[in-house]
Amino acid sequence: MVRKQFPGLKTQVYEHPSDRKALVSLERTPVLPTLLKKVNEFGIDKLLHMQVMGGDFNVTPRNFPHLYNAFIETCNILDVTPIPELYVFRGTGHIQAYAIGVEKPVVGINLEGMEWLNHDELMFLFGHEVALIKGKYLAYQQMAKVMPVIKNIIGATTLGMGGIAANGLEIALYNWMIMSEFTADRAGLLACQDKDVAIKTLMKMGGLPSDYLNQDTINDFETQARAFELDKLDNLSKFAKTFSFMEYTFPWAVMRASELLKWVDSGAYESLLQGKEPVATPQVEVLVNENDEWDFMTDWDESN
């Protein structure tokens, strides 16, 4: 299969509007610059990079050629330069991948991902991960990974910020983590360029073994995904949203498939394949106003 490449591809042309809105809300939280500064002072970026270098297996054309080839093809399609290093890490019982390293990004995939995904499915997964690099999402992504530890350290030392969650930052961060998945999935689809491949990959990531992937289960999954309404989350209380999105590492396969199918149905994906770059959503349309239900800073300040 000859896939279209996207030289000069910008994240904005496939960015999900909920991603943009959540990011604006996150960046409005007053303690964010302070926390970013502390994360840098603690050397979190270097620590995470050291953990990869010291524990995971570097992928080369010789040792894992099928992973290497799928990764290189993905980076070339999405115009990701320089190409990050790729690593394999131990099995976890489910498909898992990461992108880390603000200064020197690297991508990792676990043994299950390597063994359970074919070439095209790997490209969807790799497209998702390199989109986090391309969109410069990694600083906030890494903050979320270390938030449980870092907030305790900060609260116990000089800043007196033990109530980060109560101030809204932690909740806004986890909400954005979920919404950013929608943008990254769109990049994954642009990489593999097959809607059915993307859906099957999400099903596998959701925990369904290949033996159960048949046309009936795929059709039923798509029906379930199309019936899911993200907008209904607005009707949940702020506490329900909090508990839902604190589990940001959960696959959320149905919800993600739902948003990806909406993008395909809108025609925007096909337009990109045909070389028609869609107009990016103006930021003014997704700015969070003071009374927005997703404005965690306002919600939590009022209730605590």
C-alpha cells in the first residue's frame, strides 16, 4: 500500500476542538508555571529519559525490523523530524506505548504491542505517539505522569501547594490528557490511512484479543461508538468528571473511536488525504469563558 505523505504537516489542521479548549483551560490555571518550573528543577525530563535508556531495548533495523520499518514509515508520513529513537519495554498484559523527553523525545512500545499489532496497526499506534511529540505536548504529559508524587513534594516543602487538585490544576491536566487523545488518534489515522485499521487497533488497545476480532464484533463496536455522545459529559457534575478523568491512562477505546468516526464522517480526513488542508478552528471559538463547566479553576474554588 502506497500511503500519502504530508510534508510540512501542522498539528493545527487535525487538532480536535476539545483538545484545544481543554488546553486553554489548563494554561489558565495560575499555578501551572510554578509547577512546570519545579518539574524542571527536579530534573524529571532527564530522569524519565534515564529510565528508558537504562531499562528498555533500543529498536534498530537489525533486532526488531518490523517495528523499525513501521515507525520510520510513520514518521516520514507525518513529517516528524528528527526521527525519535524507538524502544521496546516489558509486557504489561495489555498494549501500551509512551512518548517522553522534552529535550530529546523517544517513543516506546511494550511487548504486547509488538506481538499483537500488525504493520498497519503499529502505524496507527506510532502515529498517535509521535503526534504528542509533533504537537509539543510532552511537557504536560510528563507532568501528569509524575503528578501524584510531585504534588506531595511541593505541598510538603516550600510552596504550600498541597491542594493542587483543589485549585483545579490537576483536574484540568487530566481532562486535557483525555482530550489530547482525540487529536493524537487523528494523527494515527493519517499515518495508517485506513479507518478499519484504526478501529481494530483501538479495539485491541481496549483489551479485545485478535481471536475475537471478526466483522460482527467490529460492526457492533462501531455501532456502540457512534451511539456514544461526548457532549453528555457536560451534564455530569464536576465531581463525576473529576473521578472519570483521573483515570486518564484508561484506554477509553469506545469514546476515542466515537470521536475518530465523527472526524471521518465530517469529510475532514478525506480532504487531508486529497491534499485539501482544512482551515484550523479559530482559537476564539474554543476559549473557555468564566462560567464554562470545564473551567476547573472556577468550579473547585467555588466548592472548596
